[in-house]
Amino acid sequence: MKVVAASFFLFSSLFALPEEFDKQRYNKGEKIFENKCSQCHEKSMPIALLMKNFLEEENKLLNLKAPTGNEISFRLKQQIGHKDDIEFQLEETADFVKDYLYNPNKAKTICLQGVIRHFDTMPSMKGKISEEEIEDVTFFLYFLEGFNGVNEYYHNEEDF
Ligand code: HEC
């Protein structure tokens, strides 16, 4: 019985979402993504398939118009700011996305060269999205992809 209880505890702590997670805000951000980003950005695709598409098949397998939401999610957490402080990193990633959406320039990219070289620079969204909406959509993107290997948490999308 002790073993069962101990392994349950281990399991549930492994899948625990960080306290900064807020489901309502995530859902709000997801709606903004669907309305303003998804005509170019697919939400999520398996990383192995994406790597095959971009690195081996010259984007001819999936013909994507832009990096997917889950790739961006992974890169935001990996490339920007403080990996050990989610609250702070959330602000830092929102600042990056605000700057990128208003003044896009591939020189600032956080994506892999092997991925980004398939795309022209994203059109500016100045006047098409507010700063507050960008904060919410970045919140959604931040929590979209699992935290494995990036932060100490792992989150399973199915658990939402
Ligand atoms: C008209 C098509 C289009 C729309 C709409 C669009 N994007 Fe993009 N986006 C792109 C393309 C193409 C790229 C890759 C080239 C680049 O990075 O500039 C990109 C790249 C990005 C990047 C990565 C920047 C980098 O290179 O590191 C982020 C972050 C991003 N988009 C967020 C968004 C968000 C959030 C929205 C919705 C609010 C959105 N995009 C809407 C086409 C689009």
C-alpha cells in the first residue's frame, strides 16, 4: 500500500501544472490564436514529424506556412529569459512576442535556422492585435507544449 501511495504521489507531482497556470486565461489565449494566428500557424504537430518535414523534406511533406504553435512554445521557453522563474519568463516572452508581432524581423528569430529559412518574414500585426491580446495569446503559447527538458515541470495537454 505504501508503495502504491508513494508512486501515486510521484506520478501526480510529475504531471502537476505550475501554479502560474490559469485555465481561463489559457482558453482566452487559445481563442485569440484561433482567430488571429491560425490562418498561418498550425496549433500543434508532433515534433518528430516537423523535424522530418523541415530538415529532410524541405517543407514539401506538410507545406506549412509558418512554424507551428508548439514549436514556438518550445522555443519561447528555451530561448528567452529566466528558465527557472515562470512568472518572470512569462513577462519576458510576452515582451518578445509584442516586439515581434509589431516589428517582425527574422534577424530576431528564436526558431531553428533549418526551420525559419523556409519562410518569408511574418507580416506586421500592428493595428490588428492589442498588447493585452498578445499577452493572453503568449500565455496560451507558453503553456501549449510540455515543459519536459525546458522547465522542471511536465504538463500533459490531455489533462486540461
Ligand atoms: C499571415 C500569416 C501569419 C499570421 C496571421 C501570423 N503569423 Fe506568426 N509567423 C508567420 C511566419 C511566416 C513566420 C515565420 C517567419 C518569421 O519568423 O518572421 C511567423 C513567425 C512567428 C513567430 C516566431 C518568430 C521567430 O522567428 O522567432 C511568432 C512568435 C509568431 N509568428 C507569433 C504569431 C502570433 C501570436 C500570431 C497571431 C496573433 C501570428 N504569429 C500570426 C506568419 C504569420
